[in-house]
Amino acid sequence: MNAAIRAVVRTALVNNMNVIGVMHGYEGLVNGEFRPMGARDVGGILQRGGTVLLTSRSKRFMEPSGQREAIRKMNEAGMDALIVIGGEGSMNGANALAQQGVKVIGIPGSIDNDIWGTNIAIGTDTAMNTIMDAVDKLRDTASSHQRAFLIETMGRNSGYLAVMAGIICGAEIVLIPETPVDQQEIAASVEDAYRRGKTHAIIINAEGSGIRTTDLATMIDEMDLGFKTRMTILGHIQRGGSPTAYDRLLASRMGVKAVEALVEGTHGVMTGLKGKGIDFIPLADVISNKRKVNMEYYHMVKVLAR
Amino acid sequence: MNAAIRAVVRTALVNNMNVIGVMHGYEGLVNGEFRPMGARDVGGILQRGGTVLLTSRSKRFMEPSGQREAIRKMNEAGMDALIVIGGEGSMNGANALAQQGVKVIGIPGSIDNDIWGTNIAIGTDTAMNTIMDAVDKLRDTASSHQRAFLIETMGRNSGYLAVMAGIICGAEIVLIPETPVDQQEIAASVEDAYRRGKTHAIIINAEGSGIRTTDLATMIDEMDLGFKTRMTILGHIQRGGSPTAYDRLLASRMGVKAVEALVEGTHGVMTGLKGKGIDFIPLADVISNKRKVNMEYYHMVKVLAR
Amino acid sequence: MNAAIRAVVRTALVNNMNVIGVMHGYEGLVNGEFRPMGARDVGGILQRGGTVLLTSRSKRFMEPSGQREAIRKMNEAGMDALIVIGGEGSMNGANALAQQGVKVIGIPGSIDNDIWGTNIAIGTDTAMNTIMDAVDKLRDTASSHQRAFLIETMGRNSGYLAVMAGIICGAEIVLIPETPVDQQEIAASVEDAYRRGKTHAIIINAEGSGIRTTDLATMIDEMDLGFKTRMTILGHIQRGGSPTAYDRLLASRMGVKAVEALVEGTHGVMTGLKGKGIDFIPLADVISNKRKVNMEYYHMVKVLAR
Amino acid sequence: MNAAIRAVVRTALVNNMNVIGVMHGYEGLVNGEFRPMGARDVGGILQRGGTVLLTSRSKRFMEPSGQREAIRKMNEAGMDALIVIGGEGSMNGANALAQQGVKVIGIPGSIDNDIWGTNIAIGTDTAMNTIMDAVDKLRDTASSHQRAFLIETMGRNSGYLAVMAGIICGAEIVLIPETPVDQQEIAASVEDAYRRGKTHAIIINAEGSGIRTTDLATMIDEMDLGFKTRMTILGHIQRGGSPTAYDRLLASRMGVKAVEALVEGTHGVMTGLKGKGIDFIPLADVISNKRKVNMEYYHMVKVLAR
């Protein structure tokens, strides 16, 4: 997200705006944790994971009273507009402020690409590469022991990461929140891999799939399908790491466009990647739609695992 | 490109086709260097740089006689169609075969994204990340010595890599084939960085910019702008490395679509990324248009370097 | 391990020996799964994780009858000597063969550095860097939420990886097989991190520590120490990945020395790193001693976590 | 070097010392650019390349008057002892101060491992891995074109990096400052690689070898040995990058030992890795000896390139 912050700050400065950074997200907005941002304050941050403005959850901001307090703090500080970078919850908050008259632009950031209105969110490409590196390492350990590797990825409500990882890592089967898979189907895909002569079967389990990875391991071991299971739970390492080129470019473009929107008088929208260009999507639409994983990709996993 | 090969082979097998791999590109086609490809032959290749089918240049194939020989070898081997993965030269060859009646599908692979008809080619994202990692390392060496780092990237006819690297790496100025830059402008951008208090200036020079990187280093040193220059020439390291998630996904999708096109009776086209989807672009159009770098990005470099 | 295989093959060829590769470890030795190895057969393997000769477990080789069969197969193939690369189990097997008159040299390979007689084994440095990269990513996700990250590393009998990772990653506390730690001590170290103003506490748990990582997570959550726990189980990704420079150099040196030992008439030993040089340690000593983690490092973790 | 700074600060604090950071090296010492360092000031710095204290060159400190001024500034600030992290020049400065009565400990940091008195210096392992990753990428681009890759590494006076890279990357020949190599020998090694059927020849040229890489490229092209040359000049990317596990461990150990030396009343020495342990080497010895590359390794390159 640092690339987006840098792009917003420097584009705004070129447009003769003053820029104020809000620390700790909405909680900092309610508390007035502001700091002026100059061009040098965003120097040398492109390669860092996380965000220099830090993040927080805010119970107070969820209440109307907290939102009023946030708007009061913005007015006191002379802030004319707000650019919010974050996930679904952040866009909800952005929309709430927009409905109360704040000029707000959202920029989508999400590890598991669960935000409606953009082909892809900032952070997803980096997470995908982290998962891929991990699975590549597992595949290196090929041996004459047949092994089934279970990898748990992020994705509480979205199977995007798991499905895409399935395609690019050669998984036998992918378990996601969107589609229940029964025990028989899992067993069949693992057995099938064994029968076709694969030395390992890779099973990717999104954390919100409904089956816990530890239970899945036990289940497969008990079915005695010819593979011994080994488990990797990636956890929060998917949230860190120096951002990829793709993420930095997307974030830079969205940051520039967000400021340009304000200059042109557009607000109440989120920047969204559509085709080659960055569009503006009404925040009201963003929060009232649910993104679903494209099942075409889900089926592609099986074809490519052959 | 291995991800594309894997996708083509396995999708074809699912569609009950036989798959024959052609070694060494068009040279191998002329020579009949064929090998049958099964599902296991493309196992474990996703993470490898380069291509398992190897590449070559072919003088013979550039002649009509060579092309006739290639078609004869295809017929002998019972090949009904050909999928060609490669750059501009490969698409030219593909079009030449198409015009002689061969059912051919092109898949664009290019380090410097110089192929018309697709938003991005396979290989570009990996090269971009390699360049980015290199520049990140340069920036780590910050010191109280003011330094100007010159980095030479690939791009004989295209400034795509250099411009995008400029955005995501924070370059002061980018030198590309598409736009001549005079000495004064280079000096001004470097001096400006010095004046704004930057501890380093980053200059990215595409190999086809018209200024040799060694000459550029001498020039800047002689102008005595407050920075000492240090030079990095990346060379062929931009062509290797395990492919990124983005490249593997793009290659997988294009490979699947190429086979689907053949199943549906479409040929004489190249797969091209348009928006979220994969389109088919006539090969004749691909080879008669020149891709130009979007100058909006070129100007974004300067805004973001502020 | 591929670097060691390459070094053995090429050094042997320079010394006018014939080299035969044994596939699948001792199981392949019993089965006579041999293949001649030339200089080109070990080209291009340096950067690959795992081993081109693959591995296996062998029940048959554990029996005297299996060992006799292995020796018979060696004789049939005209093998005068054997170089074994592997862990404790492999060194046990090597010693068993040595006692039956086979000229054998061991080369220590171990992820968790649990082999007595060498400062460090091949593979440990690579695993250490994999763990470090993972923890670096966790630390990137710093926020105003206080979080305790639990990371499970390999190490069934040895705390080496966990302790060293603790030093270089800044862990609050490290749980290892060698030293029991009670619940109070874990709680105290986490609370202490919280009190000193750390935004995250890192706890590294070797898989053989006696506490399961999932139980540890539950325990810390229940103690309500001010941090929410997040869990990462690295699993077999520690066994893969392209080997580091250190591992390749160590493996190359040991491979060269192993062949030199045979040339000089030395056998029944393992190559061991001692100071700057490679020594030869009697296999009988290797297998009768247990390597213990240096507790000085264990205490260094606490000093450096301050 | 940040790992060493962190280790010094935290070990000193545990020993109830106050710690003052000196910015910009000796130049900052002369200028009194000091800042107090607490435990949190070195939090989160382990993974960053470069040094949080920044570096500088200092002409003034080379003069006796500058050294006297530095000592005066130290006295004013109440500094009892000084720990210097750096290369040969830094150790020279440290020795000069020691001879004027300052309690000083050196910690060796060097990209090209050219400091006498320690097996290896901090930073060398990281640089080695950067070189290795680059050469691995070059090797990926294997094709049926025969190519000679020339890679220029650091090493103005020392061939250490080039030789070790030669072993672990499979170079045909390595050009280093310590041993002149004539044109014939280079040609012979490249031709030999061609004759043995290699698809690429790798030539590693230390920057201080006496032959400029660009001249070497021209020379090989003119000799027409069957390979086309491709050139990579790594430059300062070898100085950056997140430090490896080995470097962080070495730096941590040396930092701890440096403070322990002061506690025990030892000074006028440099920490040096000898075997498994950290020794103290008189600074006077460090600066009066020249480290030479071990020619055994130089010959190992040729054996392993076979």
C-alpha cells in the first residue's frame, strides 16, 4: 500500500494540494492522529511491506457518533477530502462518510481479492507470489515417497487466492468457500493423482472452505490413498513481503487517479481496474455487491492438474 | 513459457488430441525435431525459467523453401495444427505459415512487451520484477554520498520495461527509444533531485534509447552535478528466473484458450489479453502494427519522482 | 545436495574414475537402480532444490540381508566405493556398510543440523533463510493491533533451526526439544514484550518441543496477554527451495574432499566442517554421538529480543 | 550491518551501558552527529539492507587534527568506548584512535571479504547470494545458441567473491586481481566449454582483474570461439538487499562479542570468525596484513566446471 500512499502524496503536491496523513486508519481519524506529508516523507517506502501509516480496527468509527467525531476532526484540520486505502470494511466506512457529505475516494487493497468493482485489488499479486514460492518449495522435495501436501491459504469468504494458486502451482484440488466439496471428491482427486503416477498431490485449502486443514490431513491419512500427508499453514506471511512490480504499478496508478478524481470534482467512488484502465465505481455499488470467484478458473485447475 | 506449454499439452489431452512438441523453435520445425508430449512430460516445469522445448533462431525458416520444408515435416508427422509461443519474429513466422494454409495459433511471449495486440505478453512481469529487485538493492545502499545510479534495461525498440520500472522504482528520468531526450534534460532532472535533497538519483536507460550507458555515466560525471555515478547493466538476467504468479497465470490462460480456439475451428490468430479476458487477434494485424509505449506512463514517472 | 553430487562426479572424472549414480538412496542400492554419470549429467542442477538422484526410505536395507544384497549389487556393478549424502539415518547405513568392508564416505546433509561431527550440514543454511523470509514477512504486517506470531519450524530432536531463527528474526522466546519451558515462562516473555511496547511478539516452536503449535496458540489466547495470536506452520517448505550460496559452497567443498579421501585411501569417515577446513570424522564416532544445541545461543535470543 | 548495530545496542543495554549512535561514520564522529540509542530504536531493522546509521567518507578524519577533534567530541559526549563496523579503511581509523588511547573494538564488514583476521566479514554472504541469483537467471536462458556470459563482480583488490561465485555458479574461468590470466588461457577455457558440448560458458570478472569487462566482451567476440557474448555488470546491487541468515547471525554474534570484550576490559581489537568461535584480533595486525584468496578454491573452479 505504500506505493499508493506515495502516489497520492506526490500527485497531490504537483497539484498544489496540502497532504495530511492519517495514522492507524479510521481509529486515527476519530482521534485526529494526523501528520503533514511532504515529498520526502514517502521516499524509500516503495519496497516495504505493510503501510507506513499503520492500520487499526476501530469500534468507535462503526458508530454514527464516531463518524461525526471523525468528520469534526477532519474539519478542524482543514481537510477537504479523504482518500481511503483498504478492504471491504474500509469501503463501507468510506461510503458512510460519503453519505454524510465527505468527499471521499476509495482505493481497493485486499489480500484475497474479495472487493467488488475492480479486477484485482492491491496486495493480491504479492500474496499470490508468496503462496506460489511456498508451493514451489514443497514440490522440490519430490521423492519416491508419495506425498500429499495440504496448504492452507487466506480467503475467509473468497476462494480467489486458492483457485489461482491451484492453476499456477498445479494443485489436484482446491477447497473454497464458494463451493462445497465432499470427502469422496477429495479422495477421488488424490487417488487419481496417485494412479496417474504423480509423486505428490497438492491440495489447496482456503481458510474459509469449511474444512479445517488439520481435519483434512487426518481425513486423508485415514483414507490411506497411497500418499502420506504433510501440512503447511501459511498464515500471515501472505500479508507481508516487499510488494511485487504488479502491485506497485497498480497502486501507483490508482493513487494518481484518486487525486485526479478529486481535482476533477469526482468523489464517492472507488478506483477500479477495468481492462487496461482505471475506472471510478460508486462506493454504494462496491459495498452492495459481492464478488464471486469465476468458476471457469475453478474448472481450469482440474484440467491443468491432469 | 513453460506454463503455456503445460497448459497447451494438458488441455489438448483433455480434448483427446495428440500433442507433439517441437524442439528449438522454427529451426526444429524445419528439421523435424519432434517429440510426443504426455501429461507427465510437462510435470514439474512450472517453476523453471526458460523453456523445456528450447529456442533457436532459424535462417532457413525465413526463406520460402524453409517454410515449405517445415510444412512437409508437419504433414509427415501428422500435425494438424501448430501453436507458436514467442515474440514478434515468431508471430511473423506464424503468419507466414497461416498464409500457406497451416492452422496456427500464436501466443505472445516477450520480455519487453513489444507485441501489438495484447495488453501484456508472457515474460514481461517476470522481467519487471527482476529489474525492480535490482533497483531496490541499489536504493538500500543509501549513504551521505550523493549517488546517481544508472541502470540499463532491455528494450531495443520498446521503452515499456524502462518506463514501468521508472514508475515502480522511483526513477528521476527514463531514457527510451520512443522519445529522444537531450543532455540538458538529463542534467536538469539529476540536478533537481540533488536540490530537492534526494540522496540518490536513479536513471533508467533502455538499451535502445540511443545513448550508451557507459557514455551516459561519463557525461554525468563530467557535468559534476553533485552525484557520483554508479552503473549497473542487467543484461540477460532479465530473461531468466522462475516466472512470477502473474506470468504463470497469463501463460496458463493463453495456453488453454489457444487449444479451445483450435477445437472451435479458430486459427490464424494470436491470443491477446484484453481487459479481463483473452481475445483472438488476427496474426496479420499483429504483425502490421507497432506497439507504442503509453506516454501517460512516461509522464507519471516525473510526477512520482518528485 | 545437487551441488555435492556435481562436485563428486566432476572431481571423480578428473581423477579418471567412473561414476555411477544410485537412484532412490539405499532402496535403490538394494535394487541396483544405477545409472552412469558423466560431466553433462550434472550440468544445470546447481540451482535446483531436492536431489536429482531422488530419495527413499528403505526397510529392506535396515536388515542385514538387505545390506548383503546391496553389497552384492555394488560388486556386480563394479563399484569400488560408495559416497553417501544424507542425515543421521544415512550415516548409520554408511557405517553398517563400512563395517562389512565397503569403502564408504559420508557427506552430512540435514535441514535441522542434527548431525554430530560437522559444524553445519548441507541444507541447514537454505532452511534457515526460508524461515527468516517467512518471519520477515510476518513482521511487515505490523499494526496497532498487538499480535503474537507463532511459527513452527522443523526440528524433531534438535532446536538448532529454532534457536538460530530466534537470534536472526528477533523472537521473544524459542521452544526446543532440548529444554522444557513451562507455561509461566512463555507467558512472562510475551507479557514482557507487550510491556516494553513491542507491537508484536514472535514465538518460534520447534516441532519436537513437546508443545503442539495449535495448543500453544490456544494457551496464549486464553491467557489474554494483550496480543492476539496468529499461527504459521512452515512444514516441508523448509526442505525445498534453490540452495543458498553457503550451501552450494559447503556441498561443493565436501564433494571434492570426499573424492580426494578415496584417492588417498581414506574411508569409513564423514566429511565435517571444522573451522575453515573440511576434516574426516570416523563414521563410528558420528553415529555414537548426539549433537546438542549450544545453549549460549539459546540465551542470546533473550538478550537480543530486549 | 543493522544486525550488528542491534546486537551491540541491546547487549550493551543488558550490561547497563548507555549507547550513543554515531551517524555517517567517522565524518559524523568529527562533527559530533550523535544520537542516543534505546532498545526500540533498533527494532524492525534486521531485514533492511544498508545501515540505519548511514555511512560517509571523511577526509578530515584522515588528518591527525580530525582525529583529535573526534576524540574531543567523544569526550564531550561522555563516550568511554567506540565500536566501529566497517571495512579496511574503518579498521585503519579504528587503529589510529586506539593508538591515541581510545578504547575501540572493530567489527569487520566487507562485501568482497578483503579484511585480514576473520574467515569472513559481514556482508559477503549476502553479496554472494546476489551474484548467484543473477548467474542462475543467466543459465535459465539456455538455448541452442551457444552463449558466453560475462559477469562483472565487485572485488577491486580481492578475488574472493569472483572465485567463490565461480565454484557455486559453475564458471568456466574466473579473472581476479591476484592472478593475471592471459588472453590465450581465457580463449582456451571458452573453447573447451564449447567442445565439451556446453550450451553456455560463464566467465566471472572481478572489477579489479585488470581487464575491463567491455574489453573482454570485444576480445571474445573477435576470437570467434563459437559463443556469442552477453554482458552483465552487477555494480552496486551487490551492496544492497536484505541480509541473509548467515550475515545476520554473524553480525549478531560479533555485536554481542564486541560488547562483551568491552565489559571484560579488552579493546584495540577486531572481532574475527575463527572456526566456530569469535576471536579478538589486534587491530594493528589486521591493518598490517593483506588477505589473499585461497588458490585452492581458484583451482576448484576449473575442476568443477568440467
